[in-house]
Amino acid sequence: MSTDLYDVIARRRDVRAEFSGEPLDHDVLMRILDAAHHAPSVGHSQPWDFVLVSDAATRDAFAEHVETERQTFAAQLEGERRETFERIKVEGIRESGLGVVVTYDPSRGGQHVLGRHAIADTGLYSTCLAIQNLWLAATAEGLGVGWVSFYREEFLADLVGLPEGVRPVAWLCLGPVTELQQVPDLVRHGWRRGRSLEDAIHHDRWSA
């Protein structure tokens, strides 16, 4: 049994502050995107697209929007919780040099997507599988990925010119890093501790 995949899974981190700003090799980028494009999808619909954002002005505009949303979230917090949050960096939009906007098109595959008739969100799940493939491939290449979630979908869709009905699922900061942290940021900063595997397993029925 090869342990390489398990090692990559264990090393994967949500990167914020560790981007080096060095350029990303084009061939490596294409390998990573190819890995993402090989993800399983409901009805083989492949409902994702990848908008590669290197333009500095676009990244600046998105970073400013994210900072506004960060402040909106911070205003909901009080006391020690707010102090903890203020120490956490939530994005590496400018530092990473490349943003990958992963989108979901619910019309991809036509009206009758095999396997989606009962659960409409299976197309969205498929897009998340592509993101996971991208993330693991990037980690295997020694690169970092940071998933930015402090944004309004309408703003990002307009910023990168998405067609009507196409959803931006993620802005992924992608690029070389100085290191990958051993401990996830939110654990290191005391925001939230992880659950044990035992707590997540149920047999036959949900157990208290």
C-alpha cells in the first residue's frame, strides 16, 4: 500500500500567511487543473469551470471586498472571541499571486442529469470534489491553497464576469509557499479544536 496519498491528505492546509509570492509554473498549474478536472461528477456532467485571476486590479478589488465582509463578521463578535478572530488572517489574495475561481453551472449536462433528479445539490457536491482534487494535487506539488469564503456571491460573479445562473463556489488562493503549518490555523489561534474520528462515527443509526 502506498502511503503517498495519505501523507498529502495529512499535510494539506488552508494557507493564508505563508505564500511566498513567487510565480507559479504553468506546467504545474495545468497538472493541478487536470487533476481537478478528473474529479467524479454526477451524470458525468463536469459542472465546474476555472477562472484564473492574475490581474492585480481584480485581486485588489476582491481583497477590499473581503476585508469589508471580514469587518462585518467581526462586528458580530464580542470580547475574547473578537480578539481571537482579529489575530486570524482570512485570506492571501494579493500574496498568492493567482486566484482560481471555481464555478458551478447547474445547466451543465442538460435538463436530465443522471443521478440528480432526487438531490439537486449533487452538481454542487461534484464541484466541491473538483476543489478537493485541486487542493490535494497542489499539496503534492509543494504549493499552498487558501479557500476564501468572506465574500458575497453576487459581487464575485460580477467581478469575474460570470454568465447568469453560474455560481462562484470558491476563490482559491494558489501559489508557492514558504512552509505548510503543522497545525491548522484555526486550531493554532484557538478559534476551534478538531473533533475526533470516534465522535464522527455512528453505526446503523445516529447515536447521541
